Amino acid sequence: MKPRLRIVLCYPVEARHIARIQAAAPAATIVDAGQERVAAELPSADIFCGHPKVPVPWDAIVAGGRLQWIQSSAAGLDHCLVPSVVASPITVTSASGVLADQVAEHTLALVTACTRRIPLFLAQQARREFVRRPTRDLTGATVVIVGLGGNGRRLVEVLAPFRVRILATDWFPVRRPAAVEFLGGPETLPDLLPQADIVILAAPLTERTRGMIDAAAIARMKPGAILVNVARGPLIVEDALVDALESGHLDSAGVDVTPEEPPAPTSRLWTAPRLVITPHVGGQAANRIDAMTEFFCDNLTRYLSGRPLENLVDKRLGFPEPPAHTTD
């Protein structure tokens, strides 16, 4: 007798979310494992939805042969794309774009915090100083966006009304939005960096992108450029960023993610000049769990009916391919 379909969850669901998933898969057993029990529950899962923040025995799970599909509750996949999963027949889908509105809002907050000198003025306020200081303009700036997935494309829509010049790179340089002047592959980034007033990182973390913004890349950026990272911390080499801020080569930077989270008390990031750090809150939203559950239920319905899944990941690359290789 075929065992009952078992779906294990590891994201902060409530009873109503579990009921919604149960309605999408009435014959399944739904297990809310949480972070406390996810490692123990995963070996007997057919389907997994979540984002483990604790060690998971992926090699043993793959060897067990039961797990068929991983739906990440995050856009990033570094928590599950270990070599054994990549080499296995397990299907992986991401949550890319599910919280694109919030990521775009937060990116805009970091960018304008840098251009309008908000940290400087907050420090003045604490000292009861009312002194005008020079600011910079976002309007009319040249912005380079690295990674034009769901988050990057929403960011284009948010930035366009500021009449910025947008240049972008992506692993699949297709379906160029009308507001993007140039969209090229990753090999074009060295030529784009010297043109940028602002560089925004929205790319996934893979072995190809880890440390992509190193001392050499920052040196290619024009003096006085601004760097913002709302993707994954290890895209930037920490010491290279701090060195560039301390030397004045970079005007300022805003990061919602850091190579180590939280940064160690001795990290140079804490004392770097003109650096805004937020604690990985770009994807926070009042409806985050509702949105993730609806996305999972839609994909679950697709999975059970044999239809193509949304955000299907190319495990060798570490992120989803675009739905169609066509240009706008």
C-alpha cells in the first residue's frame, strides 16, 4: 500500500495556513515541523516547504529516496542546494519574487538613506544640531542592477519614476524591461561598473557569485559610487567594502545582508564610515506568510496535477530560469 503523501513545513505558519495547504492537498498529511523538528521530520517527507536555519542531514535524506520536491520559502537556495541534492532527482523551486514589493521598498530606503544622508542627519539630531550638509540626487543617476530576477524586475519598476538610467546584468539576459537601457550577461558587469552612480546587488548566492564584488570590482566603480546589497551577504568581500569606505573611494553603502549574520562584534562593518546596516529585513511583510502559503498552494496544485511548477530551479545554476527566452 502506497504511504500517505507527507508534506513537512518549516516556516512560521498558523493554523489557518495549515488548513489552506490541507485544502490544496486533502489526501496529504501536513506536518508543521518548525526549526525544532525539521531535521527529524524531513527524512520521512515527500514534499518539503520551508527554509531550515538548523543543520539538516541532506545527504541521508537524498539517500533515503523519499523526498521528491523542495519548495524554498525564501528566494535564496543556499540552505538546500548542497551537492547531494543537486545531483539527485529532487525537484527544487524557489520563492523568487513572492516578496518583491517589500524587497524593492527596502532597497529604495537604503538607496535614499545614502543619497539623502539620513544617517548623518540622524546623528546630528542626536546631538541637537541643525546643520545643512551636501546631499546627492537619485533622480537622473545611473543605476546598475546585478540580477534581474523577480526582485530585480520589481526594483526596475520602483526606480523608473525617478528617471534614472538603468543598466542591468543577469545570467539569462532576456525579456529586457522597457525601462532598462541595457541588459547583458554577467560577463558585461566589469564594463558597467565604471558607469554606475549606484550599484544594487539582487543576485542569488552561488559559487559563481560568491565574492563577486571584491577589491578589483570595487576599484572599477567610479569614485563616489554607492553600493547597496539586498541579496546575500557573501556576494561582497567584507574587507574590500570597508577598505573602500574608509579610503573614500565609495561614497557610502547600504546592506541588508552581511557575510556573517549577525556580524561578529569584532567585524569592521560596525565601525565602517557611511555604511547603513539593516538586519536582513528586506523580505519582511505583514502578509509574508499568507503570500508564501498562497504561492506554495498554487505550486502544490500544479504538482499534484502534473503541471509545470513556478520558479523551477536549475539546480546546477542555483536559481530559476526565466519562463521564456524572449525579449520584450
